[in-house]
Amino acid sequence: QTVYILNGPNLNLLGKRQPEIYGKETLQDIEVACGQIAEANGLKVRFLQSNAEHQLIDWIHEAREDACGIIINPAAYTHTSVALLDALGTFERPVFEVHISNVHKRESFRHHSYVSLRADGVIAGCGAQGYELALLRLIRLLGR
Ligand code: DQA
């Protein structure tokens, strides 16, 4: 069983990008941490990042074929993308939305999420650890 962990625009710069907001951990650090948890629970991880909306949508379509769940940090597309919401609407297994920062403590345009209309759970403001927390929740839901 495979969990897709999808990351949206600018997250390739994690660790270097506004570390006072997003912390010092890189996307690779997160990939390693999630990989270890997944492996210990007999799951595989497909960990991906793109700056392009259409690429994220294509990966969600691929997830329809072989994913037991999706964990997604849609980054700025969270607040803009009906297309991403619609793509996630075609996926019939659990979806968790992760934000590294507490979006509710920030500018008002970050308070609304299209993706939350589909997400089974949302984690915000727990830093890079939010991904691990979402993965643990998914593992629990899968009964592992
Ligand atoms: C983010 C929050 C978004 O508002 C922002 O556009 C991001 C990252 C987060 O992880 O805190 O790029 O999703």
C-alpha cells in the first residue's frame, strides 16, 4: 500500500524559504522522517513536489489507481484552486491537508482553504512534524 505525500509551489525551497515562518527542516528531511514511519508500518511513500498546478492534479489522478491515502500541502494553491479541490473529489480514500505554519494566525487570505472542503483532517501550525502527525492518523485509519 502506498501513501502519496504531495507538496505544492515553493515548498522545494523549504529550509531556505522564510525559516522564521516555515522552519529550518527541508523537504528531504520530511521525506526521510515520513519514510521511516511508513516503513515501520508496512507502507510505501510516494513523496512529490511541484510548482505546477496541473502536475499536482495529474499525481492525484495517479493516486486514484494505487494510493491508500493522500497527504497534501497544497501551499498557495490551498487558497486559490478549485481544480485541486475537484481532483481530490475524484479520490475516494482518506485525504489529509497539512500546513507547516498556522495559516489562521496569518493574513486573512490564508484563512480560507478550498482543499479543506474535501480533506478528512487538517493539520496546521505543527511545523514539519505536521506531515508525521497526518501520516500517523492515516495509519490509524487504515487499521495498522
Ligand atoms: C503553507 C501555507 C500557505 O498559505 C503558503 O502559501 C505556503 C505554505 C504552509 O505549509 O504553511 O506556501 O501551505
